Amino acid sequence: MRFFQDTSIQRKQMLIIMLTCTVALLLACAIFVVDDVFNFRKGIVKKVSVLAEAIGNNTSATIEYNDPKTAEDTLRALRAEPSIVAACVYTRTGELFASFKRDGTATFPFPPQSPNGHRFEGNSLYLFHPIRQQGESIGTIFVASDLTDLKQRLGRYPAIVGGMFAAALLVAFVMSTRLQRVVSGPILHLARVTRSVAEDKNYSVRAEKQSGDELGQLIDGFNEMLAQIQMRDVALRAAHETLENRVQERTEELRQSQALYHSLVQHLPMLVYRKDEAGRFVYVNALFCEFHGTTADQILGRTTFDVRDSSDLTGHWAQEDLKMIETGQPVELEMECRDLAGNVRYLQIFKSPVFGPDGKAIGIQGTLLDVTERRQTAAKLEEAHRELVTASRQAGMAEVATSVLHNVGNVLNSVNISATVIFDTLKKSKAGNVGRVVSLLQTHSANLGEFLTHDPQGKQIPSYLSALSEHLAGEQNSILKEAEALKQHIDHIKSIVAMQQNYAKVAGVTEIVGVTELVEDALRLDSESLGRHNVQIVRDFGPQLPDINVDKHKALQILVNMIQNAKRACKESGREEKTLIVTVRNGNDHLKISISDNGIGIPPENLTKIFNHGFTTRKGGHGFGLHSGALAAKEMGGTLLAYSEGPDKGATFTLTLPLVSRGHGQKAKHLHETPLVEGS
């Protein structure tokens, strides 16, 4: 089977055709032989039947007259037929009446009488035929014939069939040899073209189409495939050339990039290094070498223990490096160390694993940045920040104090007015006339009755005293009214001062306060000024407002500043209707207090600058208010934001405070004094 698969298609076709013809011829010859044998046997049966019928007709009278001798003579007539071996006649009762045997067959056994018919036994034909007379069976004739003719015929069959078979195969071979070229020719041509393309890589050749059948379609498809391959080969060659150019360009770019990287790393203001998996240095920059007072050649290929004297933390860092390689997680820390001169330096260290192509860590790389100056600068900035916060807080306190003084001043004006009214009333009072009447009555005390009844002046005293008492009662009511107003003004001053003292007293301390109370206190501190400028206050407090834990003093400073800014914006807008809307909303984890006004608004370019220190658009402003408010809000864990659609469209300032108190400050970093290389 393997030979058949590997042989040429031309030979395969020949083999298939010849095999097919052989099988067909064998089948045809077999059918022919079988049919001929069948027909020959059928002819023998017919011939013997005719002989038996003729003999039976001739022996019927002998049976009727019981003449066996004549019957045997009649049977001997069968001797003329060479194929007849024996014959006999049976009576109606099955008794042997007469018989005939050919010479040489004396031992032939006659079978007992059987039903009419024939059968083949071995090389003989046995035939039983009825003998009839006037339509009635009077006996049976038996004829035995050999099959010598059939054997002779079968003996000739191999030569005949072989000759026919050879002639047919020869004709089939000659015809198939010529006709198979119609099929194999295009295929062999296609194979030659394919071999040429495979060997020469010449995709421009084409197979010649010789027919429009499936082979023609195959050749068309093959040529189309060659055309596509040729196009792709051209494109591939062009792409290959382009790729080679790109590889050269990328190689040059990589070389330049590596040179640039090396130059960059060498000039970075930080120590850069790389280690392999065993902890040996494989790269260090110039600053790293300078810090350790050595050269790269003396560092590369060595471990931390070899480069610097070991310390207690050297083994710790080596273990951390191994752990980082195992976990693949980077490490960032800040530490204290000493340089070669013994000076204390603060270093910020960042280490990360180096991964290979398979994604496994094959080493570590790190940078060490000297942040000593930055820490010193940060300390100075922190001190400056504290001073700024103090100044801002004092400025905020000044804002609150100014509001208090404005309120107290306005109330003092009312107190002064009430005192002036009382003074003028007392100055113009007729209470002194009572003394003159008393003096007059004392003068006439001896004859007081006569004086009051007969003296013209005395007669007027009762009516005068009545009128005087009514007038004095009116003066008393007026003085009492002004005194009550004076008392209320003084109480107002006392409450404002007490509130300011209360907020000032708790500065820097957080406590739980009601947000509504806090907002109302801020409004109350500036109520006189708001009323004087006809600013209408609209309160929009949400439901179920929780208490908050804040620094009341800082929160009050922020709110007072927000209210005063909104009041000034409304005043400068020139509008008759000035509105300030106070909105308080609960945001679940935070609280929002918004102050909205319909004032002059904020230009878009100023929205990002209004919280900067010293920035102000108000003549005489110091730029502390919003800046200090934003700082205070941040210190309390909240924010202070501003929003405005533009000039003349009002503005909204929103203070957001957390409902959960936050700790102040940050956890200090723990720094260890250790040689620099131990962190590398």
C-alpha cells in the first residue's frame, strides 16, 4: 500500500485502470463460464429427456404385452448416443422390466424407481421419465448419461478465457496508455510547474490550462494562488527590506537611547544602582561611586558586605532584598545615615525588582536621593506655615473682633441716644416746681387753709399740682421707656462680648456643637451691619441636621468671613434687593454650609486664585480672609470652595466639614542611623 501511495499518478492511473479491467474481465468470464455450464447441462437434460420420451413411446407396447426382449432391443438403440451409460424400464409396480448397459459399465447399479425428474450425481445425469399409453402412466424409463462432453468443454475454457483475458487486457493497456494522458498530462504538467516553483522560488511562472473541466479549474486556482503568493512575496520582500531598515534604525535609536540613559543616570542628582539575584552590584552611577569614595570597578561584582563595613542592619537589608525578589513588590522608605565625612544625611530610598523575560525577578534596582536640604527646607516651610496660620488666625480673629466692635458700636449709638433722651427729659423736667410749691406752702403753714381758699395764688395750687402730677407721670413713663431700651442695649452688648469671649476661650479645642447654633451665631455677629445695608437673610436648613465635632473658633471665623464677603458683594452690586441665602445640608459623612449671594460675582480667572495668600480684589483688603479660611477648613478635615457663573451673577461659598472628627498631624517617620549602602 505504501508503494502505491508513493508511485506516480500516471502509474497509479494505469494500475487502477488495469486492475479495474482485470476485475471486470474476471467477473465477466466467470459469469460466462457459469452461464455456459448451466446452459450446457440444461441442453444435456433436454436431449436425454427427448431420448427417454422416444424410447418410452417405443417400449410402451412391450410393457403392455409383457415383452422384455423387445424392450431391451429398443433400449439398445441408445448405444448410438455415446453419452448414454445405461437405461432401464420399470413397470407400474416399480419392477425392473428391461435394461441396457454400455460396454464397460456392467457393474452400473440401477437405482430404485424414483419420481419423475432428473438429478446430477457426481459425473452422471439420472433422468426418470414416465411411459404413458393413452394418457395413463404404465411405467417409468430411467436413463443415465455421463458428463464427458461437459468436462471436455470445461477443459477448453481456461484457454479460451485466458486468450480473451489477455487480448482484452492488452487492448485496455494500449488504450489506457494513450487515453490516461488526457487526465495525467495536465496533472503532470501542474506537478512540474509546482516543482519548478518550489525549487526556483519563481512565483511568476504559470501552469497552462488544457481543459475546462475540474483540472482546468484546479489549474486556474493554482495560477491564482501563484499570483497571490507572488504579490505577497513582493510585499514580503518590501516589508523585509523595510524591516531591516527599521531594525537598523531601531538599533541605532536603542544605542542612542542607551547612551542617553547612561548619560542621564550618570548625571542624576541621586545614587543609582542595580544588583543581580545574588546581591552583587551590576551597575552604579558616578554619584554612587563618589559617595562611597571608590570607583565602579571596585564596586561591580561585589556585594554590600564587600563594599562597606557591615553593620547590624546590613544583613537585615540583604534579607529584605531577597524578600522583595520573592514577592516582586517595590519598597520605598526614608532613612538617616552618615556620609564618609560623618555628616548626618537623610536619604529617600526606592527599590524595585528587576524582572526577566519570563516574568521572574532576576535582581533589584534602586535610587537613593539626598533629601537633607529638602527636609531642612520643609522644616522652614512648616515654621513659616505655622506663622502664616497664626497670622491668618489673628486676621480671622480681627475680622470677628471687627464685627463685634461694629455691633457694639451700633448698640452704643442707641445707648447714647437713649441716655441723651433721658438727660434732655430730666433737664426739661418740671419736678423743680414741686419744690417751689412746697416752699410756698411752708411759708403759709400757719394759715394754710385760709391761704388755699382765699388767697388767689393759693387757690391755683390744687389745680397746678394736679396738672404737674400728670406731666411728671408722663416724664416718668418716657424715662422708664428709655431706661428699658438702655438696659436692652447694654444686655445686647454683654451678650455679644460674652459670645466673643466664649469663642475666643475655646480656640484650638474641638467640641460638639449644633450646626444651626453655629450659623446663627455667625449671623448674629454681623446682624447690625447686615440690617444697616438692607441685606435680606434667607435660611434653608435641611432636616435632621446632626451636631458636629469642630473647633468652634475656626468654624466661626470661616462663617463670619463668608458672610462679610457676601455682604460686601451685595453692597457693591448696587442692587436694591440684596439677598444672602444660607443653606445647610447633611451629606451622610459630611456637612455642607453654603453662603450664596446675588452680588457682583467672581470672574472665572479669579476662581482659582481667590484662596491664594494675599490675593484680593477689594480696595484696602489684605487677602488673609479666604486663605486663612481654606487653611482652617483643611485643618478641620474639610474644604472651602467657591463657585460663580461670572460677573454680576452672584457667588456661592461652600464650607464642607466631616461628621467624624479627624486626628491632627501625621505620624512621624522612624529614621535609622546606618551607612548608606545598607539601604541599597
